[in-house]
Amino acid sequence: MKTIIAILIFISCGFAVEAQQQRLPNGITLSPAIAEAKIKPNQKARGSFTVTNGTLAPVNVIVDPKLAVGKNGNIEMVPLPFNMDVELDSTSARIPPQQTYTFDFTVSGVSQPSALVFNVKAAGAHANYGASVAISIPSYFYLCDGKDCRNKILQSFGVRLSKGN
Amino acid sequence: MKRLKVAALLLMLCLFSAWPAHAAGDASTTVSLSATMVSALTVTCTPSTVNFGASVPIINGFVVTATTPVVCNFTWSTPANSMLAAYVGFSSNIALTGTAGTIPTSDFAVQDNSGAFNPCIGNWNINNAIPGGGLTQGNICSNGGQGLSNTFEGPNVGSSTETLTFQFTEPTNLTPGSLSGSVIIDIAYL
């Protein structure tokens, strides 16, 4: 009898934990979202971005580096060109509640103004009869050897940005 | 004495010619990127899963609505001339799949706040900032490619709350079993 009661308590607690996990939020803060930095042609540089888990549950994040390219206002995310080398210290992390994780990277082979993008995706909890809610935020690093880097790159993409928009 | 001066001169020339090898611009030297823009973006969605209930009748054309909506809060601080938009959608044309069968994105729809339910067969606006988190064209749950209704295009510092209600229409071949997938909330900006 005691064994049956113990099993019932174990099962009910298990369901309660699952239900509680599914009610928890999925959320991250990414910084910087947009950055511009000077880099000379063929220079090797290091940078970083941070992901903060402001929720009360651990968050699993994965990072996917891409290059944003554009022409006539049409933007694409493409794989990094073979001449550009981006080394991330980690491409994934499990961030504890209320903690910040710093992703460090080095970049080299930037031969022209480039928009380096780190897509940061936080996965949601699994559901047997439903869908997890994943969140994806990009961190843009506009890289070139000069001033007003971001505006110049976006202009070369054919994107027109107006002040206050 | 003259030879000594020449030798000293040559030595100095060698030293100075070697110095620029470690100056900025050489791949052997790693410098720190000095970012000149302060920006951050926070997205929180509650809950982290969309549930459709464990037992729903299996009837062709039956509309199954999620047990609770997902509320997403967005807070951003970006350069003054930023364009921001939030998209919800899928990475392929399959929204849910499992032992019960498959729900294509054409049978899956999302209501943003009090708007209409939009089937997840849309595209993002090609002239706008693009999402990079794995969403694919033709599988965006929005109308006209403009992202969610409270679009972020506007002030560079602000916040927005979107209440998302999910539903799908049962196709003909559904059987009892499991169904799961991943809805992606993707923030796009430049």
C-alpha cells in the first residue's frame, strides 16, 4: 500500500514539475544588438556580446554566425565567406536563471566593409502535444576601416534609413 | 670609426624596419573591437510552450486552439535610424509533426492581439529588415510581410507587448498520438 502511495506521489509530482516548466517564460536580453567597430583590412580582432537570462529557469541558447549582404534594398543572410574567419569560444550555452553569459569571438580576413551577424536562438521547452516557443535575436557587428560604418554599409545594400525611423 | 658608425646605422635601420611588423593591420596581432554603439534588445515570451490539450476530438476540419495564449514582451534600445520588426513562423512548411500525423503551416494560424488569425504561409517584406533565426519564406504567420501588428518601426527606445493565440485545423489523416514542433519568434533589424 505504501509503495503504491509513494508511486502515485512520484507520478503526480512529475506531472506538476512538467506543467510548471511549461508555464515558465523563455526570454533573453542581447547586447549589443547593433554595434559598429573599426577593423583594418586583414587585421585580427576580438569582440564579444552578452546574453542575459532574465527568467527564473535555465535557457539554452545557440549561436549561428552569418554575413548580411544586400543589393538594391534586398537583404540576405549568407554563410561566412571562406576568406573570413570567425572563431567563437562557444556556439552554445546553458545560461542559469538571472545570469549573463559572454560569447567571445575573434574575426579576421575582413577585406571590405562587412555586416557580421550572430543569430542567437533561445529554445523553448518541449511539448508532447504542442510547440516550443523559440526566440531568435541577431547581434550585428558592422565592421570597416573608417567612420560611419553602419550607414555606409546599409547604403551599399541599397537600404535607406531615415532619422527617427 | 667610420665602419662602426655605418654598422650602428645599419643596426638601427634593422630595428626600426622590424618594428612595424607588429603594428595594427598585421594578422599576427589581435586587437580589441571597440564598438561605438550602445544597443540592447530583450524578448520574453510566456509560457515557453504552446499546448493544445492532451485530448481533442479527431474530426476533419476541427479547429484546435491553444489552451493559453503566449504573451511576448519586447524592449529595445537601438540607434535612432533602426528598423525593427518581429516575425512569428516556422523554419519549414511543417508546423507540427509526430505519431498523430503532420500539421502543415497552411493549417496553422496565429492571431496577434485582437486581429484576425493569419495562416502561416506568408513572406516577410523583402525591403525590410530580415529575420535570421531560421524562418523561411512562405511560412510566416503574418499578413503582408510587415511583422506583428505593433511593429517596432518607430522610436529607437521603447517596448511592445504582443498576445499571440495559436490554432490549427485538423487535416484528414490525423490519428491519436503526439504532435510537436517549434514556433520561432524572430526579431529582425539592421
